[in-house]
Amino acid sequence: MNRLVRLLLPLGVLATLVFAPPAAAVHNLDQHSLNMQKLFASPNASGATNSDIAFWGSRAYVGNYNSVRIYDIANPAAPQLIRDFECVGPQNDPAVWGNLLFLAIDRTMTGPNCGSTPTVNQQGGAFHDDPSGWEGVRIIDVSNPANPVQVGAVYADCGAHTITLNPVSVSTIHLWVSSYPLNPGPTCGPVRGPAAGRHPHHGVIQIIEVPLANPAAAREIAEPQIVYPGDPDNAFNPGEHGLPLLTMRACHDIQIHTKLRIAAAACAEQGQLWRIGADGIPDTANPIWVVDEVADSDGPGGGDTQVDFWHSATFSWDGKIINFIDESFGSGCPTVTNTGLTEPRTPSDSGWMFFYDRQGNKLSQMMMPRRTGNYCSAHLGNVVPAIGQYLLANAWYTGGSDIVDFTNPRIPHEASYYYTARTPAEGTPVTTPAANTWSHYWYENHVGDDNGMWTYGNDIPGGFQVFRTTMPVVDIGLTRMNPQTQEDVFQCRIALSARSLRAGTARTVRATVRLRPGTAILPNQAVGSVPIRFRGPGVSANLRTNANGAAQLGVNATRRGTLRVSIPDVPNMRGCTASARVAAAPRRGTRGTGAGLTGRRP
């Protein structure tokens, strides 16, 4: 949700820090786990609200409400600013595909082009429902990142709060536009919406088709309808959660798993799972399942929670686990919301994250364990493509950036964290936190770094940040990352190297495990530190691959047959199998003919 909405809510006081500050002045104090370091930080020049990030190759596209900053991150520890491209428009959430950058604009502007300004009334105040105003998606050519050029724009009713990129063919992409009546708009909301023939709750996502060879011809092609099955009024009323916004039926963030053709959608009132058709259009009217957390039966600090706003969704890379996040409308840390339309309102725990399996069964819920400020709700992150582990990079507003380990999805825990606290002078109230992190994502565009993770944050006041977390993790280098688009299912392959295998004759078998080629996977990546099994006549051994993806075993088969070498399914990766024939022991006085190696897919 637009972070500016948070300013409508009462601000609290930062929690007491572990280290006592000097009483002389306000200053910032970094708090972090021993395994996480911040190596780079850069606020934007205008002081505008920082928002989301997208990655392509060795570039990061870092959005803020005033511009998009394009960084060279070939050396992750020392990003180099290529261009701060001014293009005013909240939220400026970016998505990128090759040489095209797409920006989501969720505020009425005087025109579609960069250089336009927010619409205002005669008194100089915000004028969201100006009938001549524009909001939607801007299209920027970044083939020369030092000199971006706008090449198109597509209007979207209710604007574009977030966009999800779906590569439907080599020549065409779709942009799924999520939006809702955060404010009235030219064709949005309870008055101008119906006047334009639209529902006052909005009730759709809008799909824009972009021909890559002619992006100026981009156009809307579909408006899948949003429904809330089982919800009594088929609508989301923010007033039930203490926030004076318009009633809506819409979605916020949607993540696509392109290989599995499913989408996890955080849709304000519910979390939903959708099928994606062969034409790239999701079946939003018939969700596979929906989930909700509707009541906190035991009040603040208890075991139950109530979701204020289903905000974002993220798949594990194998599609087995789905993480949903609630953006709290409340305050405090942990966050508490006073819920209900009438007094007395009911205090309820909110702002947690949730883990579900592919069938929609709830596995667990989690609130970060630290107490960091006046508002520490979960917000935006992505799942690290770590082989054998489930790890989630996430932002927690005043809680900063962290890594959540959900390898056991029933018992998730925080594995690392970094945030900046504001320490006041004695007797001086604090009204704003130093950390207020919008997004925090894993991304690596190189191969062979298996001693830790590189992650990138965008902090609302603090700007673009780079973190290094030292952990024993095997993560996969990618060519690109739009955090709302997951393009691969990781699968392994085993190459066997052995001299002729014969019963009764000792031989050494070497297995080397690498990833199969994928859509966005950097090539020739070894799969280290995973279990590997050797089974055959008289052979049974369980090993682990080394950092180079190799395992070696001395084999002395007792009879003819087949030696099978296999990797089981592990978190984020499907298993694989290879086999080798074991020939019979040679007869005395004869010369053997050898044995061959065969392989098969899982």
C-alpha cells in the first residue's frame, strides 16, 4: 500500500534501545545481527519517498516518487549511479524487460509524460478526480541507461498501484495492473467511476499488452473481475480496520509463477491462488482457493491475528510454499489495530506474515521478534533461490531488512536483520523512525558465490541500500529479477564419470550435479551441499555434494545390475536421477566388454 497512507495513522514512540544514547543530540544507531552488514546506502537527491526495485543483468532500477535511479551493480558492494532519471509520479514502482522500463503511476497527473505534475485544484490542493487528469503506466526505453527516453504510456482506471510483468511470448509481454480507489480519480471511485461506466469498488485488474518491437502500441486487452468468495458483501471496507479510505474490491500485489502457470494474489480482503490460461489471462473469477484471517479471538499479544490488508504474496521457487503478508493499518511494534465500525473497537494483532502450502493449508504465521519503533508491519520481499533452504528477504518498515528462514515452514524464524534506529536526546519525543523500509530483495547476477547472500533494500527516507549476509547458502545466479515474476522451476542433472563397472571389481564413481538450463538461470551452476544417494547391487551410500557439485564414491558391486545415483527433492529444487550399468564379473580367462552409462530425467 502507498506508504503515505501510513501518515494518517497516529505515530508512537520508538522502543527503548539496548545501547543507551548520549543525551546531547538525536542521532541514528544501526542495529543488526552479526551475520548481516550494510555496505552501501544512498538517499535520493530530492528527498522523495523511495519505493520499489527491479533488476536486469547488472543494473538495478530503483524507484521513488520523483524519479528512477539506475545503478550499475556489477560490484554489489559499490553500486555506481548511471542516471537519476526524473519522472514524477507516485509510486513509480518499476518493472523491467530488456531495454524497456515500466513505471506504475497511482496519482492523477497533468499528463502521461515524464515532466507532468500532480493535478491540483484552484486552492493548490490535491485534485485526484480532475476529469482531465492521467494515471497509469509509463513506458521508458533504457537501451542507453544514461539517457532514458519515454516511448509510451497507457491510461489505467484507478491508476497503477503495482504492476506484475508476465512474459507471454518472445515478442509480447503482459503487465497486470493492480489498483483500487485509494483516492477518487477521473474514472475511479464512487462518483466518477459509475459516471464512466465502472463499478465504484473498481473490482478488476487491468491487463496491458506490450508488443516489444513497438512498445508505443501498448494497450489494455482484458479486465479480469475480482471476487471475494464467501465474503458477505464481496467488498473490502477499510473503515472496519480504522482507516478512512474508500470501499474497494481489488488486489494489491500479485506474483506470477510462469512455469507453473499460477498466480498468488494479495487482494485486500483475501489471499487467493489463480490459474493462468494459455493466453496469459488469469482465471480470477474462480480462484483455486482463498484464505483469510478474520478474527483475533485473544486480543493483542495472543496467538491469533486479524489481517488488515492482504498486501503481497510470494512463492517458493518450487511453488510448494506461499508467503502472504498483511500490511497493518494499526500502530505500535508489534502492530495492533483497533477493528470494527462502531465503538468500542476491538484491539487486534496485525501486520504479520503467513505461510501456506500449495493446497491453501496454513502452516504458520510470524512477526519479527524485535521491537524497533512505532510501526513494524511486514511489507515487501522475495524468496531467495537457495537450494535446500527456504529463505525470504523481507522489509518490515521500522524493522528494516531481514532474512526469514522457513526451511521448516511450520517454524519460521529470523536468521538475520539490519535496521537503523533513531535515538532521541533525553526528554525529546521521537515522531519519525530512522528506518522505514519499503522493499528488500535478494538478487545475484553472478555464479559461484555460495558463502552468503547479496540483498538490496529501498528505505523510504534512507534510499537504496546493499546488504551482505554471511550464511552457508547455495543460491542461484539469475540474469534478471522482477520480484513479482518468478520464471523458473529449478531442476538438477547428474553427470556420472566412471571406468567400466563390473561386479567384483572396485571402481571409483564420480557424480557431478548442475542445474538444468532455465529461462533466467545463469548457465553452468554447480549444485553444492545437497544429499546424493548411491544405490546398486551391494552398494548403498548417502553423501553430500561438495561446493563444486561433486561427490565421489568407491564402488564394488556384488553382482550385475544397475547403479542408480539420485538427488531427492529439496526446498526450491526438484530432484534428478542418473544410472550406470554394472556388468557381470568376467569369466576366468575371458576379456570383458565393459559397461555403459545411461541417464534419465526425474
